[in-house]
Amino acid sequence: MSLLVVGSLALDTIETPFGKAQETLGGSAVYISTAASYFAPQVRLVGVVGGDFPEKAMSFLGERNIDLEGLQRIESGKTFRWSGKYHYDLNMRDTLFTKLNVFEKFDPKIPEAYRKSKYVCLGNIDPVLQRKVLDQIEKPKLVVGDTMNFWIEGKHDELMKTMKHFDVLIINDSEARLLTQEPNLIRAGKKIIGMGPKILIIKKGEHGAILLTENTIFSAPAYPMENINDPTGAGDSFAGGFIGWLEKSDDISDENLKKAVIYGSAMASFCVEKFGVDGLNDLTHLKIQDRFRSFRDLSKF
Amino acid sequence: MSLLVVGSLALDTIETPFGKAQETLGGSAVYISTAASYFAPQVRLVGVVGGDFPEKAMSFLGERNIDLEGLQRIESGKTFRWSGKYHYDLNMRDTLFTKLNVFEKFDPKIPEAYRKSKYVCLGNIDPVLQRKVLDQIEKPKLVVGDTMNFWIEGKHDELMKTMKHFDVLIINDSEARLLTQEPNLIRAGKKIIGMGPKILIIKKGEHGAILLTENTIFSAPAYPMENINDPTGAGDSFAGGFIGWLEKSDDISDENLKKAVIYGSAMASFCVEKFGVDGLNDLTHLKIQDRFRSFRDLSKF
């Protein structure tokens, strides 16, 4: 099996009520790949960084056995930077700045060796680029895509075209409502299933997630977190755990999709315990299995 | 076994995007008793109505086999009236008017025959009155109490005193945050457990509910509702299903509390399908069991 991840690599400056991190490794492709790397033996990453991308960040990815053949490095440019500040209740954040830098002209080129990837995860990038990636892949078994308000509002038609190529769409509840103009989440979900993806995951933050397929509705609980230090990357860690498990098990039945949602939720819960990608560092299979079981205990009756 | 319910009886005028109801039977004691009546063989209701309380409403309660010995009827007064309008997304409502009428001077008197009730459910009324009820009960096995923002802010000290007599507190997520000044729901829950009730249920509307005891955290999913017509009474129907199941099974173990939360959620889901108490009319045990099983299917992995 094989898993390809395309998205952003960034240096994030984050402030939460519980601390600060300066120019720490971030970006959707980083969180997705790192979370997935605990399941999939080798994750292939496609993205772009500038000449200032730190050696330390490279080794972090290398240590997770992430294949970096598809990582473009533009020596003359600077890496994408994002800065955000979270409020007291952690559900709201202000973006302090976004400097796209080399990411502004990102032109995803899929190396020859990656073109037969069976599992593909498209982080939250321009839907035109997402389609450009898919044009370079030969018959993937499962394409998982993410998007956000910015593209739903700003590139609606392109997004609608791209969504037809997604097998799975992962979005949050407010995005699902925005995309469908439907306040009822279940109706919104069913509308989205009609837009292309046959599998939909609606993330609800502290309220867990919902999986919708043509035949199933599954409600995944949220892990009861008392100590959330930094919510950055939670959604991407979810996506990584989700597709990582699917790649490892190579089973996209409804029953296994439910498990994948729980593995996604588990990775998101680890992510938010620490700053940046620290929560995804030094995990063990035992720890991940323990958390998976906690989710079962939490919802069993 | 025996179940006592104390709370309001009202005539509600409700507007939602899906319809209107004029002076329809409502009030916390009505929803709680009606939902509980599908489990508990005879529910004892204590409340007050005016001379204008319709015969039809009396027969509705009588047909549900609800014992009305404790219902005070003040012929010279008018029944409590409430009117509310729900917005497009049904999560927000405006109160158009509240006319307390006879409810303003409600002085709960527990008939002799009710004083040994083992299960007691106190609807959302003044915490001073809730304590007054409890003073008249001999050693109940389980006291379930509800409250709301109005008392949390307006009668905080009295509520704190009353809460020490609750075994179970049922509130919604914003109330839990308000009561504890803690944005993290799990921390908020643990703080509340320290305030008196050993069992806490946090209702999260479309996101389900959380049960917290000293040894357990349980996350109950929400039933995936596509057709919510009127959210009025959902919380009280939850409380009724919850305590009704506990009374019927006479088992307050953590495992059975989880089932009670699901029965509560099931009754709430029936309630919101129709206007006023109509959703709680003509249910069958088979229908309730079917919905219970749907909740299991929804969360099993």
C-alpha cells in the first residue's frame, strides 16, 4: 500500500492562554503526514518550503520515516508562515498574520514514484491545485480531501468540481452549514453526499465527529480533554490518523471507516495536548491503542 | 417504587420555522411526567394551574396515568403562560412573553401519600422552592434537579445550598460553563461534582449529552434528527425518560445510569419531532426500544 499527502508546510507562531510557540513546525501536510506515519509504513509528502526551512524540521519528518522526495525546496524563497492567537475558551482564534511566501506559487508536482499511490490525502489547499494533484495520480483507491470557508466562499465553483473527485470529504460543522446553506447538520451532510464524496466526516471539535456514508451514520464521541494546550493541527491530525489507519488496514468498509474515525479522533486528542507537533512526537502504538480503547469505554452502554 | 415530579404546568404559544402552536399544554412538570410515564407505572405530579386550565389538558395527563392529587388548581387565577419564537437554526429562541400568573406564588405542598416517594425529579423552579419540596420528602433514594441561567445568576447562593441535596444535576453546556466560570466542559463538570451532586448530566442539544459520575465519563450521541419541528420541552423530556427508566429499573449503578441517559435522549428525540407534547403522545414501548437500539447502532464501533 502507499499513502500520498499533499498540503502546506509552515512555520507557525502560536499563542494560547497556556503558552507560546515561535516559528514552530506546522502546516496541514506536516500534521497529516506525522499522524498518518504511526499507521502507514511510509508516507509520501508533497509540498514546498523555502531555503530557511530548518534542518531540525527536516529531521523531525525524516525520523517519522516520511518520504520527502516530493518536497520542493526553493532556496531563494521563504517558508510559509502563519501566526494565530487563541482565546480563553480555545474555540475561537484570531489570525495575526499569514505570509504565504513560497506557498503562494505552490505548483504540486507528483514524482513518478508516487503516481500509483493508492491512498491520497489532500490537505486544505486551493481546490484547483487539489485537482491538479489528482490529474497526476493513476486510479487511487481512496481520495480524502479537506477544505475551508476561504475556498467555500471564494472558489465555490472550483471546489464543487474538485469535490466530485473526492471519495471522502472532511470538514467541520460550520463549513458543512456554509457549503449547503442548511442549518440542520444531518440534512447538510446528506446534501454534501449528493455533491460527490460518498463518505463525509463532519468534525465538531469538543463534540466529536459524525461519519456519514450512503448507508451509515456514526457518531464518534470527543475524548474528554481537561488539558488542551494548543488546538492547532487537530483537524489535520484527525485526517492523518483516519487515512493512516485505512491505508494500514486497506479496508474501506463502513465498519472500518468507523474505526478510522476513532483513530483520527485519537490522534487529534494527542495533538492538542501539547504545542505544535509536539503532541504527535514520541507516541507509541500502545498509547494509541489505549486511547482507542478509551473512546470505546466512553461511548459503550 | 414511586416517582414524584415537581415543576411548572403552562400553556405555551410557540412559533418555529415549521409552524405555530397556540396555548398548547407545556411546562417542565408536564414534559417530565409525560416522558417518565412510559417507564414508571404511576407518576405523581405536584404543580399549580389556574381555573382556565383546559379539561383536555387534564385528560391528557390522566390518560398517561399521572397521579394529579398534588396538582393545585386555583380557580380564581390563570395558568402560567409562556411564548417563544425559534430562529431558523432552532438553537436560538426569543421569549416573546412570560406571564407567571398562579405560578408566581407557587407553594409546593407534597400530599401525605407522596412523602415517601423514592425518586424525585425537580423541574426548573426557584431553588428555594426545590429545597422546600425536599424538606417534605422522607429519605428519597434519588433526587434529580434541573436549573437554568436565571437562577444561576439571580439566586446563586440559594442554588448552591439546594444543589447539596441533589444526587443528579441535569443542565446544559452553557449553564455548566456559567455555573463554574470554566470554559472547558470536563473541568466544569468536575467542579460541579464538587458542589454536591455526585452525578452530573450535561445536555449539549444537537451534540448529545455527557454523563459524569465520580468514576465514569459517558458520552451519549445525539439522535440524527432531520426533522425537528419544535425544540420546546426537549430537556424536560430527557429528564423524564432518564428518571423514569431509573425508577422502573430501580438501579442507580453507573452502567444503568448510561442506559438512563440513552432513554432520556430517546424521549427528547421523540419530543422535538412534533409540536408541544404531541411528540410524546401515542408512543409505544416498541417504538422506544427501537430508538434505544438506534442509539446503540449510532455509536457502536
